[in-house]
Amino acid sequence: MNLLLWMTVGFIVAGFFVLISFKKSMEERVALAIENKDSTEGKQISPKPVVWWIWGSVLWGIVSIFLIVWSFSVYT
């Protein structure tokens, strides 16, 4: 098998596991931020990690699609 195919499969599988592993943490952060939305005392919950996780997911999806299309164009 070609290196491009292994790179594509490895990138997709590794990215999928990273996204799934951070999913629970991001759900908890969003729930905590919604719960403390109107609270003026206490520590503020930063939405930045959730936003970065969403941008990372989008970027991973775009790169995965690009790699799949590229693999199809090479192997056909």
C-alpha cells in the first residue's frame, strides 16, 4: 500500500480518537458555562477551549475530506 493511503487512514483514525476523547470534557465545560452564565460571583468559565475544539474539529474534517479526495484521484 502506498504511503498516502496509510497517512490518510492514520490521520482520520487518530483525529477521530482525539475528538472523541475530548468530547466529554467539552460537554462538561459547556454545561458549566451555561449553568454559571448569570452568576456574577465565583470564577468565570472561559469558552475559548470549546471554540478551539470546534475549530479543530472543522479543520480535521476539511483535511480528512481533502486527503480522501486526493487518495481517490491517485488510485483511480
